[in-house]
Amino acid sequence: MHPLLKTPRLPLAIAVSFPLLLALLSGHAAAERRSLAQDWLFQKGEARGAEQPAFDDAGWRKVAVPHDFAIMDKPDGTPPFDPKAVGGQDSGYLPGGQGWYRRHLALDAGDAARVLRLNFEAVYMDADIWFNGEHVGRHRYGYTAFTLDLTGKAKAGDNVITVRVNHADPSSRWYAGSGLIRPVTLDLLDPVHVAPDSVFASTRSASSDQGEVDVRASVSNRSAAAAKVEVLSTVVAGDGSTVARERRAMTVPARGKADLAHRFAIANPKLWSPDAPNLYTLVQEVRVGGVLRDTRRTRFGIRTVTVDARHGLRINGKQYLLKGGNIHHDNYMLGAAGAPDADRRKVALMKDAGYNAIRSAHNPASQATLEAADELGMLVIDEAFDMWRKPKRDADYSRFFEENWRRDIDSMVVSGRNHPSVIFWSVGNEIPEQATPEGAKTARELAARIRTLDATRPVTQGVNVDSPGNAVQFAELDVAGYNYRVHLFGSDHATHPERVMYTSESTSKDAFRYWDPVGRMPWVIGDFVWTSVDYLGETGIGWMGYSKDWKELGKYPWHLAYCGEIDATGRKRPAAYYRQVLWQSGIDPVVAFVEQPAGTEDLPDRQYFKEHPELDWSLHDLHPSWTWTGQEGRPLKVVVYAEHPEVELFLNGRSLGRKAAGRQTEYQVSYSVPYQAGRLVAVGYRDGKAADQWELRTAGAPAAVKLTVDRRQVRANGEDLAYVSAELVDANGVPVYARDGDRQFRVTVKGAGTLAGAGNGNPMDASSLQSGERATFHGRLVAVVRAGMDAGPIEVEFAGEGLPVQRVRIDAASL
Ligand code: GAL
């Protein structure tokens, strides 16, 4: 089938209204965004001449975008990990390199004549783009969105987009991925249209009685004659009702622009907050002579953000403490491919685990991440850079900073500023120039640039030194981010009483120490742990920590950091439960975990950490298991985390004593329990009464695999994902967690979908993420299924050694 016929069309206007009908009849097509997710052709390595339209791409591999070529198995089917990769421990032993993409784009004469804007949300990195053989753009930074204007360059029939990615190693301190890692779209517009990047809807004031929203935009006229236009702006609430309307007449000069600024007063608005993420849509319709030429829809929220050292962070006047987690952009088994559903899932996992804030470390978040944060009610610190002019790695972005920082800052702010979830802009993380006059000057320039595009949000930066220079650095910023500097909050407040502070990075094992001052010191507004979700690269830091001889640690086959409180498959580790208790979130108010007995570590090299417990990013070696065969009669350490003032532990119905808990015990108590198979139950008491409990049961041999799927239906759009989690259980349905229960599986996907990846979270299992051949780790394995373009049933099959085959059905529905 012709590629164009399979390209989904996403009309910007929702219903065919009378003016739209008129526009269609008069030959003006509605503004349209086309997804270019499908039908890319890819070739790894050099491909001389591939920018020429006539180049023979018959042998190239067909891929869907977002796409990360660095995570893909080699052509012979072997996994991509390479112990000799230049990126080494940083990159998870995954090399970068060069890659080429070609996309044939069939346009009819009408479409070829429209205003065409080709949007790349992120290409990692140093990309060159050609259109029909003409070099149309270069974009260096791997995390910012950019648009190429193809107007007047397209022809009726076949057009060819070519992208060369030149990911030189080492470019990053973590796994960055390579290629078209975020969505690509094409906008087809009338010559008279709202300039897409010009729209900014910001809240001037917000109360339950009234919200004032300032709208700024400009109308662009690409035609040779001045245009008398009418712009109708409406605000549509979540229930579809129109709550405000504004009509403006203006003249837009030929090949020029005209600005628009107005204020909406919205009565009894539904404000946006983490507790009630209400959204509105600004719909801007542009008419010339009564004919609809353009419709632009921009989603936003009505909310104010203020910070000060007395009241902390307030949203709509109400104080919020930032219960934060840092995340990187990769999606584990999909590599760095920012599939919208995968990005969204990460936000949802955090929300479900009680976090209310994300720091997008150390680069601008994807649109899917921000959209999910808007919808689910997560606060976001959107961060620009991990370095400025001074490099951290030989081939990193510092090579391009001087020439590019303005466009990259602009891109971050323009693509993020309509998202109510974004509360702060961060200009950087642990910048080598920080706390020096040079660092302060750069921060001033970056912050000034941000404020010209958005003066409504505070600007911050993550600083990790104890230096007198911090004062000059923080003087340029509205909010001070401290990486691992909880010891400075008291003394820095004494010298800078107006400074608003937060922990932009903390170690998980010190969660109490970092959380305790938050809010108790009103100027300390939050804490972002490193990290909430595990990620590829910085291998092994969550197991061994760093040390003087850290180069000896985290060697291949390590490829995950393993410091995520939520593991790479999405499973909460004990540290995530502890945090929920610290936050008094009521999700699992009492939980019990067991420390791995000495000499039985399930991963090697832990001994070094045991001798150097000060090493930073390691998590406590605790497990949600009461299956310790071979340890009978030996004392095991059981740690109970509780929100309650009193807890009691029971083994096989026998009390092991009540203990007081609370802030004085850092919300945890421990017991030494001689191991005996059976049931271990922790009970939390409030007012002397049993309020909640948590149970761990000894499991037998694995007898079955239990499948759970996060959705039963996907759209047949080639992009939707369903996550299928497989859990080993014994004959009684008790989860099998012990490593000796792990089993090898073959996962296959048949019908209207494909297997996009499978992973188990084992930081040392560097086997293929695409083949479907994968073992469980601590009894768990997760497969990601991608919808195809055709509707129909998808059958996902898990065949584990010695276990009955299990299947789950997902339906791909037509659009
Ligand atoms: C921090 C840094 C993070 C990560 C972390 C753990 O200093 O900002 O990006 O590298 O250390 O190694």
C-alpha cells in the first residue's frame, strides 16, 4: 500500500462546522498535523549519497519512530552491548555512532503547495536533514524540538526526507540513545495561520471565583498580499463547554506577522493543581473574508505558582511540598525511544507511588511526559543542560553550546510553557563553571533569555558544591537547587534568609535526612531523589556506589544504574515504600522487608559497598520476600516501615513484640527473626487498634506465571503500547521472588501487534531486549507490545521452562 494511504491524519479541528465546510468548498484545506511515525527506512553507519532522492534505499530496514538504533540487536541477532564501547560505564556499554533515516513522503499537488512544517521532537544527536536532496537544517542538541520550514520545497508525488545522525562518543554521562528518539510530525497549514510557536496562555491570577488568563500569539501571513483577518479565540473546558470567547480583527502584512494579546476572565474556573489536574483548551480560529483558514488548539491550565522563603511553594495559594524524583529519558527495553505511551507510563508509575514532582534530568522533557504530567497532576522542573561551555565528556554538547544555547533554551521554553505541570525552568545541573563569576554570568544570560519568553516561572539550577561562590550563582536564580547539600540549609538560611531552597538530588538511602527539613524549614520546599525510576547507564551505582576506584565497578554486563526506587520494569523497590511512609501518603502505611543475609547476595561485588557504606547511591539491600531456604534457624533482619505510632511483627501467628515508631525512629523499626518458613505479618496500630497490615509468605517452586496487562485495547495506529507483566507464582498463588525460582521465557506476539521489547530489570542481564528470549528476575518479566496499523486481536504468549504456557489477548481497534 502507498505510504501516504497509511499515514494517520489528525485534524486539528474537531468537528466539521459550517465555516469549515465553507473553507473546504472554497479550496482552503483545514490545518492538519500528520504523524510521521511509520515507514521510515534506516541504515546504520555511513551511507554516502543517501541524501539524494534517487538513492537506492531498497535494502534499508523499515522502522517506526520514535526509534533508538543504539538499543537494537545487531543484524546477526546478538545484543548491542559491547564491553569495549567508548561510552563504557556511562552509556551502559552501548555505543553511539552514525545512522541514516529516509522517509518517502507522498503529497498531492494541493498539499505540496501548502505551508509545510516538519517537526522533530528530538534527534540524538548532531543531526543533518535534507529534503529532496537539499540540505534544510542542522540541529546539534539531542533533546530539543526543532521545526524545518519546507514551504515551497515540496512537489506533487514522492518527496524524500533524509536525516543523518552523528552521535560521536562519549557524548553523555548516562545512556542517551541514538536516532529519531521522539516523534516526528508534519504540519500542513494555510498561508494565513497562527504561528505555532507564538501561542502562550498564562495565568495572571487564579481563585475559585475568577481566573485571569493572558493570551499572546501572532498570526503569520506567508502570502504576497496583506490579509484582513478575524481571530476568534475561545476557551473550552474539560466538559466541552465554552467558558470564554474573544473576537479580534486585524490586518496581517504580506509575508509578515501581527501580534495578538488579550486577557480572558473566566468565572468559577476549575483550577489546575496536583490534586485536581483540570485542563482547558484555547481554540484559535483564523478567518479571512469569513472563510476559516486555520484552527490551533492549545491545552493549558489555570493556576498560579509562587515561591518565597516564608510560605514555600504555593500553587493557587496553597502550599505544596515537592515529593520529587529525578528521571532520565530512557524507557529501558525500548532504549531511549520516547514512545508517548512509555513516557506516560513512567509519569503514572511515579504518581501511583506517591511522588508529586519530576525533575527532568538533565534535559528538556518530552511532550508526552509533559502531557501526562498535566493530566495526572505531576509538577515538573524542566531542565536545559548538563553542561555549558566546559565539557564533562569529550564529545558532549559543550562543543555546540556557544552557537546553540539560545535556540535550545527557546525550544525548551516555547514547547513547555503552556503546560501547567511545568513549575520551574532549570538552566543546568552540576555545571563545571558553577559558583564562579563565569558560571554566574552564564546563568544570568540563560535566565534572562528564559524570562523574555516566560516571565511567569521561577528559574533554578542544581548546584553541588559547598563554595562561597554559591552566593553569586544563586543570586542569578529565583530558586536554589542543592544536589546532596542538606547540611547547608540551616547555615545558608542564616546568611540568605530570602533564599528558597530545595534538594535537586539526594541519595535514596538517606531519604529521612533529606525529607525531614522539607516544610519544617519553610524555605526548604522539596526533595528530588536520585532516582525515582531506574535507567540505563551509570552502571551499578545503586549497588556498589561510586568509590575512588569506581572504574573497577559496574563493568559489563552491568548496564542499568540500579539506583531507581522503582525498577526498570516499573516495580517498586523497598526504598519506594519507605518514601511513601515518610510522606505519610497512606498508600501502603505499613510494610516489611528482609535484609539479604550475608554471603547470599543475588548480584556480585556488593562486598565493596558493605565495607564503604558511605558510598552514595546504593539502596539498602532489602527484599519483599520470606523465602530464604537454607537460612532456617538463622536470624534475619526484618525492617518495618510504618506511618503508625506502633507496630508489631508476627511470625506464623506468634508475636515478636510491639515497637514504637515515628519521627524519633525515622518511621522504621527492625527485628531480628530466626528464619522459619511461613507467614510474616507486620501490623500497624493507631490509637492502640490494629489499623493496617502487610504480609510476606514463603513461596514454593514456581507453578505458573500470572499475566497482567495495563490495557486490553490499543488503537491500530502503529504507536500505542500495552505493557504485559509476568509474575511467577507457586501452586498457592504466592509470588516467587527468590532467584533460584527464576525461569527462562520465550515471549511471542502474534496478530495485529508486535513485540517492542522485553526486560526483567536485572542490571546484569545484558541479553537481547527485542528477541523475547528473556529470564525472569526476582520472579518478574515485562513485555511491551506495540499496536500495528491494522485492527484485530493481538495474542501475547509467555512460554516458561517447565511451566504451562500463558496467553493474554489485547485488541487493536481501528481509529
Ligand atoms: C549526580 C549527577 C547525576 C548522577 C548522580 C549519580 O551528581 O547530577 O546526573 O550522575 O550524580 O551518579
